Amino acid sequence: LIGGRKKDEL
Amino acid sequence: MNIFRLAGDMTHLLSIIVLLLKIQATKSCAGVSLKTQELYAVVFVTRYLDLFYSFISLYNTVMKIIFLLTAFTIIWYMRKHKVVCQTYDKEQDTFRVLFLIVPCFVLALLVNHEMSVTEVLWTFSIYLEAVAILPQLVLLQRTKNVDNLTGNYIFMLGSYRALYLVNWVYRYFTELGYRQWIVWVSGTVQTCVYLDFFYYYVQAWRNNERMKLPG
């Protein structure tokens, strides 16, 4: 998680 | 997923495929830095540990696996293939990778979102990717001559970084609360690493000549 968000970038 | 992000990913993928095909077709890896390729393998392994515990999308999973497999295939060619490995410029490719790995790891321990093993390793991979191209650029400087494919490979990697920058700006303005400072700062540093190379690449292209770096 990046500050509560999913890491969707590669 | 926006168009800049997709274009960035495709450029990244293409750069790796082009390098791999070049090595396969010419049976040569002259001018390619094994140190840089090994650093990318370390980057992918430490970043994509989340393959084991997090699912984002099929696209995301497939791309991660392709990046991992192609990285290790290139390394296998350079180290183990009986013809290709003899063309590797071992004496020229002498960059001390620990000078990159250790500072990146220390920085990841100091500046991260969460003090956990996977999070620190992910952060480490972000920092390391920013500088992983340096052994390749040093090798280019040493050999003073850039063949078209090696030049294109670095140009495409640089383009991928530039597209990611645009993607971040786009997402910042379109997604509420989207921000990721660690990724942004390292990504910007990484793009700057390529700028000097871009200058000479474009200059050579405009003069329609083989690329030569200054001594």
C-alpha cells in the first residue's frame, strides 16, 4: 500500500 | 489505467524485448552491461514480492511475470550462453554495484511508508531502479560508441520514464487523493539520469550519424 492505496503501477 | 501509463508500460516492455531479440539475433551482447541487467533483476524481485499476497489485475500480474522472466533470460544469455557470453565486455563493465545497492537500502530503511520487510524491499526497489542504468551509461562512455540497438534500448527506457511522469501528473489531477512522494521523487531523479544521454542521442539522430559520446 502507498499511503492506503494499492500499488497498481509496475 | 490512462493512456500515458499504458504507453509507458508498453515502451518499457518493448525496450526489454528489443534488447533480448538483439542478443538472440546477433548472438552478441557487446555493449550491454550485465551489472545493469542484474540490478534490474534485483529491482523486479524485490518489488514484485507482492505477487504472492496481493492481486491487482490480470494485466498487472502478467506484466510482472514477463518483466521477471525476461530479466533472468537476458542474464542467462550473458552469463551462460556459450556464444553470447564470450562477447560480454567484462573488463569494461566494472561499475561497483554495491555503491548503488548499499545507499539505496539504507535510504529505504530511513525513508519509507512502513517499517516492514516487504515495504522496505519495495521502497529499496524504487530507489535502486532510479540508478540501475548507471553501469550501462558508464559502459557506453567507456566504449565511446553506441550501436543503434543499445542506443534505442536506452532511449526507450528513458521514454518509458518520461511517460510515467506524465501519467503521475495526469493521475494527480484526475484521481482524488492520489499522491506517492517516494515514487515521484525517485522517478524524477531517474528521468534526469537519462537527460544527458537523450541530448547526445537526439543530436546524433539529427545529424543522421552513429552516436558517439564525448570522451
